Amino acid sequence: MAERPAILSQSDRGNALSALSGWRYDAGQKAILKTFRFANFSEAWGFMNRAALFAEKIDHHPEWFNVYNKVEVKLTTHDTDNEGGGVTKLDIQMATAMESYC
């Protein structure tokens, strides 16, 4: 069985988020969140398509919601070394990739 990812410490999570524009931590959801806005639906869909291909590659999938030009993203890891889940390096890796797709 593969080793479960470790939850980032508050310090490590804060350092990672400081390098990511517009992302915030929500303690209640144990997740990082961001709303992306695009010029139109086609650009939003293209962003989601690129992110989906990367998510498949690293086997770590976002929770997201799309309406027209807006994509709301929630990243958290459910299967962690701690039963409650939380933010891991996988979430930061996915957020970093998403930033490059805008």
C-alpha cells in the first residue's frame, strides 16, 4: 500500500501559500481555496481541461465549481497520514500547476 501524504505544518502551509497569488486557507474545510475568473466560458473550460489532465497525472483531483467564466477551486487531501485530512504537498503542487494555466 502506498504511503499516505503528510499534512503540512502551519508554517510550511503558510510559506507555500505566500508564493501562490490569491489562495487562502480555510481551517474549517482544512483546504486551500481560490476563485479564478476568465474572459469567457471557453477560457474557463480550457483552464479546467488543462488542470484535469495534470490532476490525472499526479492522481490528485480538485473539488471545483464552474459557472460561465468563474471557477471556484477547493484543494484538500482526504487520504492523509492523519484521518481528518488536510493540506499536503499534493495540494500545493496542484495549486501551483493551476496558477501556470491562467
